[in-house]
Amino acid sequence: MSSSIESTKAGTSPRANVGAAKARRGPPLAWVGWAFLILMALATVAYIASKAATNPVLFLQNLLDGLKLGFVYALIALGYTMVYGIVKLINFAHGDVFMVGAFTSFYAVSRFHLHEWPLAVFPGMNAGVSVVIGSITVMLLSMAVCTILAVTIERVAYKPLRDAPRIAALITAIGVSFFLEFFGALPFVFSGRFIPYKAPFPTTAWYVQDGIHPIVSGQASPDNTISFSNIFLIIAAASILVQILLQFIVKRTKIGIAMRAASYDKATARLMGINVDRVISFTFAIGAAFAGLGGVLYAIAYSSIWSQLGILPGLKAFVAAVLGGIGSIPGAFVGALIMGQAEAMTMSYISTPMRDAVAFTILIVVLLVKPTGLFGEPAQEKA
């Protein structure tokens, strides 16, 4: 009785406490899912460990390839998790914004030669500096185009449904996604065929064997060596810097405080003078900018683009956000790295077509065993 009174004084009812306790314990027979997950994880680790012991060089190469893929997924997953954290919307059009970023950079480089503008304006500029400035310009243009596109989508398609049932906004997001994919496939827009992608900067690769040595252009790396390129280093650096920047924005700036307030309670945030609509638009904008950057880096890394480029990377980034705990920024980053490793190891040790099946199996297992993800927290009642 005394505990019930204390609970009531603290602002929660005994019934709420019972519900919270049940939520902590999880659904009945949840231990079956946990047991299955643990057994599957142990079997997977044992299998990969045996392969790694047989050929450690191949394992380390797969590890690097998985990191490269995971860092790209992280740039997309951050947009999913931020938008969901504030408006509770799974923005399935986000992957197609990623595709638009890749095509924007393609046209900027192949048709307008935007990456060469520094040398055109300043002929005496150092070639290396020119490449860096030109490449950054291409990336910034893609980020700007994706930002404008995402804010337009939010204002036109999502804002009118702000107070509608969630299913209405979800269906609209799917519709916007299909529109971008098939509109982009038109011959006078992007194209429905695969297009080779020309990087805005030259690729340099190295291999590791008794030190780090450059790989001669046009030649393969020696056998039993680990290789990596400047593309991997750029993707890793960009993804980590974006994560740090986003943490700074959310934790240290006024707009970040407004984002956290709107995420917790929009009505109260409005009463405190916060322009929630502007906060939501900013969230879509910054998530789209990161997706645009991811689209450029993905196209550079894998050298081919098409109008449906964003479907699978977008869905896998969504799985990464769910795995890490959708709504959690560090969770999205960690989940993306795990997804990248799972995909790389599956392609190398099991089968390339199985990589997609493994990704969505991870989603099913997470939803069955720990729906809140690795870093997510159960929803709590507001006082």
C-alpha cells in the first residue's frame, strides 16, 4: 500500500507501474526469441571465426568492405531516425532523396564539369587543391538539392497530414517514394538504365604487406594482401564527421534543444514559443543533406547509378535505424556499421544474393526480440 501511495505521489498510478513492469519483462515466451537469437549469434560467430582462422587476410578485407558500406548506410540512417524521433514518421522517400543526390553529382561532373571550376577560374591553382575544392563543391551542390527536395516534400506531402492518422502519412511517404523512382526513370529526367559514374577526383589505392604500398593504376593488388583506397578513407571521415556534427547540433545548439523538445511533446514545445513546423522542416533538411552526401559517396564507391538506386540502400538503412533503436542517433550509426558487416560477411562467406535476405532477417529478429533496438528506450507516459 505504501509503495502505491508513493507511486501516486510521484505522479504515476499503480496500474501504470504494473504496465511498466510488464513492458520491462517483455511479452510471454520472449525468452524463446532470445534463446534463438543467442544460438544464431553464437553459430554465426563460430562460423565466421573458423573462416577467419583459415584466411585472416580475406576476413580483414571483408571487415574493411563492411565498414565502407556501413558508413554509407549511416549517412542515410541518420535521416530516418531523426525524422521518426520528431514526427514519428517512417519517411520511405528518404532513400530516393539519396538517389537524387547521386544523380545530381553525376550531372554536375559529367555534363557541367563543376569539379573543374577552380582551375577554370584560377588557372595557376595547385592541382591537388583544385581537386579538393571541386569535389567538395559537387558534394555541397548535391546536399543543397536534396535539402530543397526534402523540404518541398515535407511542406507539400507531409505537413497537411500532420494531425492525420499515422497510416495516412506512411502511405503518402510510400507514394512519394514511388513517384520519385518512376519519375526519375523517365528519359528526360534521369534514366531507367544503369549509368557508369565518373568520380570527381582520381582514385588512389594501397595494399598492406610489410607496410603500406601504392597500387599501380590498372593493376590488381598482390595476392594475400589487404587493399583500400582513398574513397574508403573519404567515406569513413565524412560519416564520422557528420555523426560528430549532428551530436553537436542536437546537444549544443538552440535548434538542437528545440528538436529534443519537439520530439518529447510538440504541444508543450509550442507553448514554450518553439516554432515546431520550422523544427520539423529543419530536421527533414539536415537528414536529406546527409543522404545527398551519402548518395555521392555511394556512387563514387560503386561506380554505377540508376533511378531505383535508393530502394535497397534506403531499406537497409531503415533496418539499421531499427536495429540501433529508431530515434537514437548513436544507435543509427552503430546499427549501420553492424548492417555493413553483416552484408559484407554474407557476400563473402555465404552467397551474394543472400545479403538482402540476411538484412531483412535482422529486421525480423530485432522486432521479435527487442523492438526498441540496441539503444532505444520504451515509450514512457508523459506526466
